[in-house]
Amino acid sequence: MMDSLTRGDFYILCPDNDVPRELDEKRIFWAAHDIIDNRPPLSRWHPDYADKFKAFLAGE
């Protein structure tokens, strides 16, 4: 997090190193498409979309 602050980054992703930044970016992309595609909020956990999210993460 401190490196991001030093760079003057506006958005700071994944400062706790719990998941890689790449995964955070994919989750953000998917969540934005929840709005664009009129899916339920946090659809990655919704039973109708969970498998689609997993395929998205796998690059399918």
C-alpha cells in the first residue's frame, strides 16, 4: 500500500496480498459487467453465474 501511495496512485488494489492484483482486476471487470449486463450484484457468487465466473477466470 505504501508503494502505491508513494506513486500517487488513486486506486489501491490488493494491498494485503491476500490475492494477486490480477485477480482483483478480473473481479472488478466482472463486477462492472454485472451493471452493464444487468446481472445480479456480486453475480460471481450467484448460482446462475458462479460457473460462468469460474470459466471467465480460467480464460474460457
